[in-house]
Amino acid sequence: MSELSSALANLEEEKVARIIKQELGTGKDSMGVLTELRKGMDEVGQRYKKGEYFLSELIVSGEIFKDAMKVLEPTLKKDGGGPATKVVIGTVKGDIHNIGKDIVATLLKGVGFEVYDLGIDVPVKAFVDKVVETKATIVGMSGLLTPSFESMKETVDALKEAGLRNKVKVIIGGGVVTELVQRHTGADAFTDDAMEGVEIIKKWSAKSN
Amino acid sequence: MIKETMTPEQRVMAALRLERYDRVPVIPIIGQFATRQYKLSRKIKDLDTWQSIEAIRENFDSLGGYDGKIVAGLAWPISTWRTNAPKGKRVLPGEKGISEEFSVQYDEQTTMTVEDYDKIINKGWNAFCEEYFPRVTGLSLEEIERRNKELLDIYLKDAVYWKQRNIPIIAGALVVSCEMTLSLARTFPQFTMDLHRMPDKVQAALEAMVPDFIDNVLRDTKASGVPWVHISLERGSGAYYNLKTYERFFFPQLKKIVDAMVDNGIYCWLHMDTDWTLNLPYLRHLPAKKCICNTDSITDIFKAGEVLKGHMCVMGDVPPSLTKLGTKDEVVQYCEKLIDVLGKEGFILCSGCEVPIDARFENVRAMMDTARNYYPHR
């Protein structure tokens, strides 16, 4: 691992900022810097899997990554980059809880997905429209309250009606989401763990690419 | 139906003290489910608290009764405002385009600044609150006190009703743990970053909060006349933070509060949302047979039973997804499993956190019936 990847994996906020400044200053292309950061985020995921890191470390790494992206983003477009798997994500209609959804969105960006975050209280149609617009192949829906199960089901049904269901994989997440809820909504997977959600999405993406 | 030889209060106290009971007590956390059953709109609920209280009373009877009320009055009104930080903006069903089908939610927003940590450290929690609450709520201290007094009056009137029915109340005060209070005030991601960036300052603030939290709860339990405190825990669990963080920042404050309560004859109902499985061994350092470990279906409750055996009563944990989507038979099966494994002594059957607003009535009734009808350990 490079010094930058290690610094991110070790949650060294100031060191990450300093190395990025140095590397961009010496002419390193921003895509190369981003690749190093993603390796660092991958390592954070590995440490989480091993039980060395917890949700708080995912938050801290995500914040460091977000700050780094603010520096990199203006130059990234010029550099281009390969096609990434597109994910549409949001907290479903009626539910305004954003913490879990925000963590997953940040982690997905951190490992290279193109994420369309629709926010909270997202109408069914907004999910469908965004899938049509972006041709995303993965939809992630979050909700913390039991009435949100119905919003999740309505969204899956709407994807079916729009003829998109066989083109997208759907994952639902939230503290009270269980297998029973997955069956009820017709989703392909469920999770109550942000990193597990990212791992499931990574597997889906690897299979389709 | 099992022949009952104990009053609900005796049954609950036997569970707390890990003594034998005639059957497993059942105490659901019921609020919004009851008012929904009686089709009370949120508007009516806000305009007429007594209609909602009446709905809860009727719901109690339609469920065949249960062994304890989580609180008198509605939800948590008796807590003095100082033990419960404003957690962003309350969004009611029907507001901001949110359907009436949903329960109350909070739009978590930062209400406390980094500079406020210093104020807590220098002035203490209560003195800080005298500036903080008016700033965040837009209400004067006099108005906050007036509303609190109004809620306490409702609590006391409703408590008389439950006393007449011999149903114990198990929250005479509410305190949100120190770390959760700060996490709600700063937001969870921001509080996590504060812990990372300025750990000593956060630790000093947490320590500075404890004496006032203890005084507030003692005053509240005195005012309510109920020697129980509900301690709301969530944000400090192993689902969020590693054990090193828990040991340094969170558990010491919890222990100080619980020890002070027990020294003053107050029982502690530890309401533990999210996954506390990793933290369970710490609970053995709290006073024996004086606290309840109440989990919400995310913690491994069977592990809790193993770890806390002979030390602490366990309470839980019929999952909300089961009472909403499961069949009556599935609910009975799960409740029987809980009673089989955990129910011999030191167990209270409860919903996993609150009974969902949209749970099936027959499933909630099945939970109560199982407690009344199933006790293989006699």
C-alpha cells in the first residue's frame, strides 16, 4: 500500500490532506491519487470485516474521503476514468432517516461506484425515473420504520411495471429490515449493516462486468 | 391459561430480582400503536392528550391486559427537558408531505457547536441548558418549565388510574445516556468526528454532564413517585464504536449514573437499541438484580441471557418486522422460544423497541396471550 492509502486506512486526516496536496503539486494525475484513496477505502473495508474497525471508523474514513474528493473533483473530469457501475440510492417515501443511507453512499463512492443519491423521503417515481435516466443496474433503498416496508414494496412493484425489474438488482437496508421484509418487498437482498451492503453490491457489480 | 398467583407488580419485581415467578411477565412498549388502533389522527392526539390516554387504556383491555406500563401519560413527557437534548426537528405524520401512516420522526440537525463542549465543561450541563434550550427551541425557560409541569400533571393523573388497576409503571424518569445526548445534539457523524478530532474535550464534557444528570433523574423520580428510571442507550453500542472507545468514553458515565441510582433505591431500565452483543459483559459490572437489560431484536438476546445469567434481568425482543409482517403462529413460536430459553427466571417478554404503529393487532395480542398461557418451567 502507498503512503496515501495507508494514511487513509489509518484514519490520519491531516496526513491524507498533506500527501494529496504534495502529490497534486508535483504533477501526479488526480485519477492516480483517487486510485490510491480507493485502495485505502478497500483496506478500511477489510479491517471492518475482520472486526478491527466499527461503524465509527467507516464514518471517519468516509469523511476523510469526502474531503479529499472536494480537492480532487475539479480535476477528475479532465482526467476521465473508466465506466463505473451505477447505483441509485435513497431513503424511501415517508421516511426521513438519512444516516445509514449516507454512510452506504459514501462507502460506495469510496470504492468506485457512480452513486446517484436521491436523498430522503424519495417518491416511488423518482427511483424509477432515475434508473431510466442513468441506466443504473443497482437500486439501494433505506428505511428505519415499519411503514417504509410498504414504500419499498411499491418501489419494487413500480420497477416491475416499468419493465426494469430484470435489469436492476435491488437491495434494502435499515435497522429493522429482515428476511421477512425482503420477501414482502420483493427485493433481491437485505442488510442491517452498511459494509455488508457494500459487499453485496460489489459482488453484483463483479458478476455483471 | 396459567393459574396466576402473583400480582403484576410482584411478577415484575420477581423478574428484576431473578426470583421465581408464576409466569413470565409481559410489558410491551406501546404508544402510537394504541392510538392508531383507535384511529386517532395525530392532530387529535396533539389537541387532546386525554383521548390518546383513553385509547391506550382501551387498547390495554383489548389486548387482555399486560403486566406493566412503560410510563404514565403519553410517551415520555415526564422527563425533565434537561435530560433529553433536542434532536433536530420533530416531523409529525401528515407534515412535510409525510404520510399519516408513519410514526413521529426526527430530522436530525446539529444543534450544538464545538464551542459548546467548553461551556458544558466549564459550567456543567444544567447551566449550559439554560442557554442551550431556549436557543434551540425558541422558547423561554419559563415556557419550557410550564410545559414540563403540564406534562407531569398528566403523568400523575394517569398514574393514579394504573395504580388503581394494580399495574406497575416502570419509568418514573427518563434519561438519555450522556453520549447519546451529545450525539443527538451534534448529529451522529459529527459527534463521531469530534471523538476522532478532539477526544480529550469530548471526554471532559461527558464527565461534566454526569453530576447534573444524576440530580435531574433523582428529582424526576421524586416528582413522579415511581422509583424507576428508563436509561435510553443506543449510540454508544458496539454497532457504532469499538470497545476501547466504549471503555474510555461511555461506560464510565453509565456506571456512575446507575450506581448513583441504585444507591438511592432507584431501579434502572436500560433500553438498549441497536446491537449491544459485544458490550454485554460490561453490564456485569453494574449492580446485580437492580437493572433490566432491554434489547430491541438487534442484539443477540439469547447471548444476553447467557452473559447476564444470575446477574441481570433480560427484557425483549419480539421484532417489529414480525409483529407487522409475520403470522400469529410465527409470533407465538418466537415468544415460546424466548420463554423456553430465557424465561425460567429473570425475563420479561417485550416488543423489540416500540410495537410498530402498523403492527397487526392479532400478532400483538398473540404476544400477550403467549405470556399468559405458556410457562413450561413451573
